[in-house]
Amino acid sequence: MLERAERPAAPSRRDPRETLELLLDDLMRALSFEKAVVLLYDEERAALVGSFGIGVSDAAARGLVVPIARSDDPIASVLRTGVPQPVRDATRDERVPPDVREALLRMGIGPLVATPLRSAAERTQAGPEGGRRRSPGWETRGAWAGVVLLSRISGVSRADVEALIPFARQAGETLSLQRDVELVRETGEAHAIENEWLWWMVNGVGDAVLVTDSNNDIIMQNRRAEDLFRAGDEDSPGKRRAVWMNNFLFTAALSTWNLERAPATTGREVTLVDPFEGSELIYEVITTPATNYRVGMRGTVSVLKNVTDIRHIGEELTRGQQRLQSAEGQVRSERDRLDLIVRNVPNPIIVVDNDNRIISMNPAAERLFNPHVAAASATHPVLANDARFTSFLAELRLDPASSKRGELVLTDPDTEEHLEMEVSATEIRDARGAVAIVSVMQDIGRLRELERRRLEQVLFDSEKLAATGRLAASIAHEINNPLEAVQNALYLLQRQVSTAASGREYIDIAARETQRMSRILRQMLGFYRQTEAMTTTDVNALVEEAQGLVAKRLRERGVHVINRLDPSLPQIRASADQLKQVVLNLVLNAADSMPKGGTITVSTQTGAGVESELVGREGVQIQVRDTGEGIPDDVLAQIFQPFFSTKRGKGTGLGLWVSQAIVQNHGGTMRVRSRLGHGTTFTITLPVGGPPSDARAA
């Protein structure tokens, strides 16, 4: 973490780094020098010895030793003459000793300027002309003498020499003890104040700021960054794991970005882990390459801005936009589908505004109300229809209800036939509050005609059935009396004739056939006169009982029965015996239609079904479906007629006739569907409350 700077102590005057480093750093920045090496005169070695470097390591600087014995050495001559001197390439200059050239080559110093370094306290002696001369010892107690090598890879010039003359004078003055102490103290105070403000500046922002070295290791970070990248032993294992993961992810991201050779400053994103909550955090990272010229180290300054909420909001907005676009597409599709439906509805549909002006109408309505669609000869009926409809709407507006019904007589523009229309008008409001009226018309004249014909046919069929029933009952009654006498005679004859007697089998045949005739007569009487009492009946139990009576017979025929009975089926008011007879008859007929075996599916369900005539009444359905060969259409139209049978020599032709009568006596219906090769399905629909009261009374 970036710590507050402590007030520095006064440096020792024997340490040239603390005296010269700041001055050299400013000089290098001003003149764009990249590297510097400070050489101090060592009297014992009679040579200039490296003390420290800027832009090069101190170890490399200390390994540089320049003897002063060679008079042609440009570096040694600067110490003697006190005049700065440029060297275009010290690594190739033959005047420079070979070992010095090698040392400079290792430090990457080629072009350089050598400038003298002398303190004001340097000891002087009188010359032969009475003047002052320098001591042959280049260092005295409390003073320094040496040379500073300043290097720039782009080369040096005489202008650099001129620029360094003030530096030599300033360095001499700075190296004096009093100025040295003052300069260090003032510089320390300035750095302390600057570091204090820097501390507040870096830690006062809400973003994480950190500095990494060339190996992408974090060397400095503010408090926000510490929350993400530093954990102590006292922290929980979860936090330590999250911090380790963050360091790994950030280091990997930095390595990838460095390989991309992106511009100096650019914004990128990295995903980290919240060490406290464990949630995912998205950071925008702004990286800036940095160089510490004091130590010659390159690194990267990274600022991490938390954009998690912004990204989530953006993602949510994107999802919302996608949902909106999807909903808009669905609305358009629904609108097109609705428009297609409306345009293909055969009933006229008209939408008018609050002033009774037509806004929209479908093709069926355009034929009646649009004069541009109608033929020239039909213009008058169209205008008359529009006037009648406008007057009709004006009358409906007097009714405060939002939905209104009424009848209107219009004229067909093509045939000039009068059309009796039932109009359903409903007020609607759009999002702006505008009122419109949607009117749907239905030609009830044709419906009334169809209903009248249907009722006539029902009445005709009822009268025909009633006449047939009365005739059947009369015949049954007349035949039943002599038949009873024949049965009694046969019974007495069977008692008198032993079973082994000749002709006994003929007596038995006669007895069985007379019993069958008796059953037929009873069925005919039962069809005409219903006497069974209506009780609460469980239809599911009734179906299972009927199947139990013929289960063995069905198994012998290879017929498999599947029950799909609705457990929530309500109980109904009915005659259990008669309904059992109907189910039994249907199951046996289904088995007879499958001589080679097959499957019979019996199902029950709640509801009257869409094809039922039990409008507005609660009902149940019983369905019997087989996998037989099916019934031809010409036969299907006759199966409910009395005495019609497809069982050659076996059936009486009254089973379905009687079954249908029983169902109708219960207020229900029996329907049949069949396809050749796909089987036959009988559907019985019964009202839960039993037959209507008028039917029971009849």
C-alpha cells in the first residue's frame, strides 16, 4: 500500500548519492539524458571509481574504474581540465582504455558527455606565478572531486557541453557542506509534502490503483486495490482464495495485454471475484506504461474502475430491448393473424368512431356498406344499409351498457333480398381514451329457417317413432298372449317327455325360440313404455359391471378391453339397469365386429362435448371404440332403424334401436363415427341431472 511519507533525516555529507541524485535526475529530465554514472576520485588507487548510477545498476556503476594516468583519456582529462567534454561513442573510442570501454558497453553507455564534479572546499595551492593551483591530491577532507558521465543513445553534441557548464558550477556549489545540508533538508520537506498529498490523491479516489513491475508483480497499491489483491493470515480461507484468484486473473490479463502491443493508454475489462461476497465483479482497466528513471525499472500503472452495475444494467437493457422487439414482433404477428381472421370471417364486422364514421370493416361488411365495392346498380341498397345502420347505432347509444344487442334488416346489394341481422355492438377504448364501437352482424334469418326445418324434421321423426312404437306395442301385446300359451304347453310337454325320448330335441328348440320371441316382445314393450325408476348412478361402476358379465366371452374371442375411466366423473340420475343394457349391447356389437380379435376401448369423461345438444347443461360422455373393419356409409345411415341387422341370421335388428331409445329417454344422445379399416366409435352423452321434467312426465 502507498504509505504516508515520513520526514527524511538530514543525510551525511559523505554520501554523494543523497547530494547529487536529485540534481542529476532533474538534469537528465531537462536534457533528455537516459543514463548517468557518478565517478569519484580515489586517491589511493589514483583513478576515478564509480559511486552510483541512474538508469544503470549501482553494482555495474561501482565496477567502472578509470585510471587518470593516461593523458589522452577524455574522461580523465575532464578531471584535470575542469571542462566538460563530449565523446561520440565511448565504446569505440581508442583513447578510452579497453577495460573501461567493455564496462561502458555492458551498461549500454555509448555516446556520452563527461562533466567535472568539484566541491567549493577543494584544497588549492599557490602556483609559481603567485596564483592558486590545484592540489595534486584530488580529494581533501570534506570535499569531493570526480566526473559525471551522462549518456543519451541518440548521441551528444557541443550544445550539451554548453548546457552542462552551469551544472558543473552548481554541482560545485551544492557539494559545499552548508548548501548540501540545506538542499537536502528542503528537498526532503518538499518530498514529504508531495508524498502526503499523493497519498491522499491515490487513496481518495473510489477506484483501485496499483503499480506492477515488468514481471506483472504488484509493487504498490492503494486501499481499494488492497481489498482485491491482498489478504492476511487472519482472513478467512474464502477471502484468501478469492484474493489469490484475483491476482492470478489480473496477472494473466496483464500478460495478454502486453503481448497485444496496444497503445500506451487503453481501456480493457477483467473479471474478478469479490473477496467479501464471492460475487463476480467486472472492472474496466486503464493501463499506462511507466518508467522509474532512478532505478531504471519499467512498470505499468493500472486503474480499475468497477463497472459491474453498469454492465448488468446494460445487459438488462439489452435483454429488455430484445424482449420488446420480440413482443413487437409477436404483436405484429398477432395483428396480422387477427386481420387475416377478421377478413375471412363470413359475418360482417364494422368499427365506427364516436361520430358513427366507419373506421374499418371486413370484406363481408364492405359488400353491404361500401359503395365503391358494390356494382353501380347496387349503390342505392348500399346507401340504404348505411342509413339504417347509422340510425340503429344512434338508438343503441341510448343504452348505457358497454355491450348491446339488437336486430337490423338490411338489403343484399346483389339479390336485393332482405337480410335479418343480429348486431352485437361493443364499446372499446384505446390507450388515448378514444371510443370506438365494434359491431358484429350475423344473418339470423337463415339460422331461423334452418332451426324451423330441423324442428319439423324432429317432430316428424318423433311422430313416426311414436306410431312405430304404438304399432310394436300393439303387436307385441297381441302376440304375447298366445305365445304364453305356447310356452306353457311346451313346458308341460318337456315335463312329460323324457330327455332320452325321440323328438325331445325338437321340443327344446321350440321352447328356446319361444323364449327368444318373448324377450323380443318385452324389448318392444320396454321401448314404447319406460317404467324404470331414475336413481343416482355411478357410470364408471356401471361400465365395469357390464364388462364383468361378458369378460369370459371376450377373452375366448381374443378381444382385449381397455378402460379409460375419469375418476372425477360425477354421478348422474339414470336407470342403472337400462344403461347397463346399452353398454353391454355396444360392447358385444364391438366384439362381433372383430371376429379375429382386437381391442375395445371404453372411456368416460366429464362434459357434453362440442357436438352435443345438451346446451347449457352439465353432462358426461361414454365412448366405446373398437378396432374392427368399420361400417360402410350406406349401412351407417340405417343402423338405428328397427329390424335392421348386419348379422346374417343372428341379430334381431333391435339392439341399437332400443339402445338409442333408452339414451333418448334419459335426455341424452347417441352418435356414431366409423371409417372402413379404422374401426367404429359410439359416443353416448347423458345429462347429469337426468332427463328434463317434461320428458320424464311423458
